[in-house]
Amino acid sequence: MSISRLDQYNLSILSRKKVKVSLSKTQIIELLEKSKYNKTLIPVLEYLLRIVTRKDIGWSELKILEGKINKNLVRQKNTLKDIKKILSQRKIEYLISKTARTIPYVTHDIDIVVKEKDFERTVEVFGLDGYRIGKHGTINGIKANWQITAKKDNQLLIDIHKNISWMGSEYLSFTDYWSNPGHQKFFGTTQPIPSKEVELIQVAANVLFEKFHLTLLDYLYLKKLIAFSKVGEVTRITEKYKWGNLFNDLMTAITDIERKDKPEIVSRVFKVDSDISFPIIVRFSYSIRIFLNRLFSGYGISLVAVIYVCYMYLKMYLKKGNFYPYYFSIK
């Protein structure tokens, strides 16, 4: 088992290794497309702009893409600065969730978590600051009240959470979430984030319970978190919420992906061939195992996730364009 050539190229760029470039315009477009789905587009584009000259085919397209990305980055920075200003002034504790990563990337929303006692006040202060307030998500046709959205022109959507779940499916307690938070600088501001252990659990849960595929960005961040997290604390939490085996399978697969002898665990969790090409999809049979785990554990199953997996696999087998519905165009 080996990682595909374009993904190896991608990884080399991300690790700042010297890369010999002999790509045609078609291959450059393919690399950019893969980088978009892997959320590694920004460093790859920066690298290509350093090695491609104005005379080369594709230069103008790269510059247009750079302009779109820069607009997104400005919106990210402004949104994070606004969050920090609005909540710090009111002395409202918050954590930026599922946003910190090892590299800058294009995103379309920012998740923040506040304590339940501060939830309504948080929504109120964003409204007073000119944000349009809405509700995000439904369960059985009923609008969810645990997640509120706030949106202002020329900024990213802000998702405000008061609990830790995915559409009613729990995998982490609120107490554990707020245990030993830290700070990290990203997108231009230093922000409060959960502990490395909680970050590891959240990214793993996002892959297993929400989007059912693993990007290069996920892969690199999970590898870093695995190396720096306290294993005992992570095991305690995942076992408590009865998904310890699923978590361990994913961690073993992450560790073994770059092994040459095609480890069984990687093939069991993900749909991979002899060459691994990111993003890699959670195998359909393993998705069923995930749903059964949530159903019989008593911690809830998300109907949205079931529909999403069926939709993703249907598009993949029909070969109908992008089958990663969570990814949007760069505007």
C-alpha cells in the first residue's frame, strides 16, 4: 500500500521538502482540485506560485484563485477578531471548536462553544452587534435549539454551540470538553481552544460520525494530536461514550496508512486500493458498524448522517461529480 503520487507531492509541499516539478497544466489542475477537497489548497497554491512564472500556462488562473483565497482568509481573520472582541468585552468564556489545524485552510464557518449559562446571552450580544441570527439543523423536523448561527456581511458564518454532539449523537461530555483548555494562534489571532485530548476526540468524531471521510488536513492534524495527547485520558472518554473500539481502529489506521504492506485495519476502516488517494472514504460496511454502535450504545444516531452516507456512496458509484457534500466552491 502506498500513497498516490499527487498526494505524495502534496505531502512534500506541506512538509517544505524540495520537490522536483514536472507537471503539465492538466496535472496542476488535478493537484489543485485534490488540494481543495483535502483542505490543503493554500500552501499548495503558494508553492505553485513560487515555481510557475508569468510566461507559463496557467499563471493567470493561479492568480485568480489566489485572489479568491485571500478574500476568504480576510473573512476568516475578521470573523475571529470579531468573536474575540465581542465575547471578551462581555467576559463570556468560549472555545473555538474544530478550527485549529497545522496549516491555514479555506473554511466557510467558525464553530464556537459557550457554557450553557452563557448561551442565550451570547446569541443576544451577537444580535446586538449586527449579526443575523438563525437556527442550524433539525431532528425529526424540529429546529434544533442547541446550535444557533450568526452571520454578518463579508464574514464567515458563526455556529454557536451549547453542547457537544452531532445532531443529537453524543460522544463527549461538556465537563470533559472544558477540561484544561489551551490557546493557539491561527488565522491571525490567538484563540482559546480545547485541550489536545479533546481536539483529538473531536476530529476523530468528525471523521467517524459526521463526514465519513478523511482529508489530508485531517490526517496530518490527527498524527500531530496522537503524538502529543495523553492516551489514558482519551481512552477514558471514548470508552465512557462506548466508541472506544471505533476510535482505536481509526487511530491504528492513521498510524498505519503510510506502511507499505497494506495493513488490514486501513482497508477495514477505509475504502482504499493499492494506492491511497486522499480524501479517503470510510468503507460502507464500517459506516454501518458506526451506526449500529451509536444505536445500541444509547447515545443516539443521526438520521442526517445516515442520509449523508447513502448520498455520498450513491454519487460515488454513479460517478456524479464531487461526492464530498461538505465541500463548497471558493467564492
